[in-house]
Amino acid sequence: MAALAAGGFALWRSSDNASAAAQPAPPTVTVSKPLVRELDTQLGFLGQFSAVDQVEIRAQVGGTLTGIYFKDGAIVHKGDLLFTIDPVPYEIRLAKAKAQLETANSKLILANLELTRAEELERSSAGTVENVQQRTSDQRAALAAVDDAKAQIRDAQFDLDHGRITAPFTGRIGSHQVSVGNLIAGSRAATSPTTLLATLVSLDPIYMNFDMSEADYGMFSSNRAKPDGTPSNGVLLAPGSGTAFTKQGTLDFVDNVIDRSSGTIHARATVPNPDLSLTPGEFARVKLATGNPTPTLLVPDASVQADQSQHVVMTVSPDGTVVPKQVVIGDMRGGLRVIRSGLTPDDEVIIDGIPYAAPGAKVAPKNGAIRFASTQGER
């Protein structure tokens, strides 16, 4: 019986050892503490570029269009000749004004001579005071005629000069709206209908317009009202469908009234555009700094899992147990996700092997590293 009992005990020990050997080893995951960097608080918006200067090119004088001196859609520089209007009618008018001045000068010379003679006669008692007064009046009328003739010359010269239409600033011009040979209408003060010749927009610098929600504006205002100083007014931009924030600008305007219908307030940044790659009307994503740099936790975006309307990050406790932590996330910075709350700098975050990290499961952690890629596109 003792031998039988001993045999049974040995069999039980052998079965127990086989069961223990059959249990799989815990999966290996890579962990790292959250990366801590000094980052400013940012808000994201969608904005649209617009020209700093935009003008409809119209003539101040009318006449027949005789020349177009640009290529549609080209860059033109301030002072470049764009259009010419037939100058002949204005040259004739200028010649008449110059002839009028010559006549007025001749009459003024004669009036001066007659006044001098009348004054001499009056001094020798051979003339009368009334005659002197009459000659003085004639002289003043001749002076007025000279001044009027000079004004007519300036007026005719103005019209002649403005028959050559030049670019008021450097920018990109649109297509010409009138062909050579057409009779166009012009007006100095736009008191009558005028003919649109083309449009011109400036490109460097360029405006970025965007709207803040009331909540974002509240955060923007409260952060800037803190006594620890105001952050720079720099903005980052990702033009078009790109993901990289490759352009920089400066916030220079925030409106003074929140639009009651949309619940937003308008803001604007000025963006240098020396390569003329940005175009009015183009959309871009905007990142605006609203607070000074503070210590910020960052983890890989792949480590953040969506749980309905919440977000969870898997961590590993000291005993190797997977512990999910609910977090509040921010934007992407340097290819990493900002964690606003829910993690501590000492948490061991799973950065690789997440599919094996079920809550409460045992894992075998190995150390890894989180790296900040400052040149990587953010979203």
C-alpha cells in the first residue's frame, strides 16, 4: 500500500509540473515613461489666405485702348506699364492749353505796360485815378487768365499722363477684361461708370484669416491675461492638403466683437510669402500659441486608444500588470500626442506590443524610448 501511495504521489507531482510547463510566458511589450518637454499651449483653426492689397484697375480717363503690356496671371511690379489709351485727344487739349497760356502772358505784359503808363500820367497830373484803377483791374484779370491757363495745362497733362496705366504695387495680375481697340470709360472720381480693365492682388506678405469659437477665444484671452507674460504672436501654417506646418506668420489682429450669429470672433495673421507660393483664397490649417511654455507630457499617437468618446493609454504596473488609464489628449507636437491629464511623468506607457496588452493581463516589459521629431508634420 505504501508503494502504491508513493507511486500516486509521484504521478501527481509529475502532472503538476507538466501543467506549469504548459503555461505560456507573458508577452513582451516595450514601455517608456512619457516624454516631457517645455511646450506652449496651442489652438488649431482652419483659415483662408487673402491679399493684403487688392485693386480693380480702372482708367481715370476715357478713350480707345491701344496697348496691353502684361501676360495674364503674371507677376507685375510697381510702376510697370499695363495699359495705354490713345493719347492724341489729350495731346491736342494740352497744346490748346499751352497756346492759351501764351496768349494770357501776352495780355499780362500789355496790361503791365498800360498800368505803368497810367501811373506815370497820374503822377504828372495828365491822367486820372480812375484810369489807374481801371488798368489795375485789367492787370489782375490778365494775371487770373495766366493762372487759369496754367491750371488748364496741368489738367491736360494729368489726362495725358493717365492714359498710361501702371501697376500701383507689386503683385499678380488677373486676365485683361478689355481687348485693344475697345472704347473704355474713365472717371477721376468714379462719379460715372468706368470700365474694369483687370484686377491686381499683392502676394508678399499675405493675410491668413480665421475665426475663433467663443470657447477658444476665452482660452486665448485668459491665458494672455495671466501675469507670467504673453506668449509670442507666432502662428504655424500647413497650407492646402499638406500635413507639415512649414509656414510661419504673426498674429496682428483680433476683432473686438463676437459675431452673434456664428458665435465666433475674427482673427488675422500676416504671413511672409517671398517665394509667392501662397495664393489668396487658399485654405490652410493654423496653430496659434495661447500660453507660455510649460512642462507637457507626450506619447506616441499609436499608444492612445479611443474608447467611445474617451481616450485610454495602456500602462504597466511594477508587478507587470497592464493598467489602462483614461486621458485627456491635446494636439500633435513633433509627431507625438500631447496628454493634457490622466498620466504622470513616472507612468510606464506601452509604446510597442499594444495588441498583447489586455487590461489586467501580465506582460514582460522592456525599456524603449520616445523621441520628439521637430521636423515631422503635425496634424
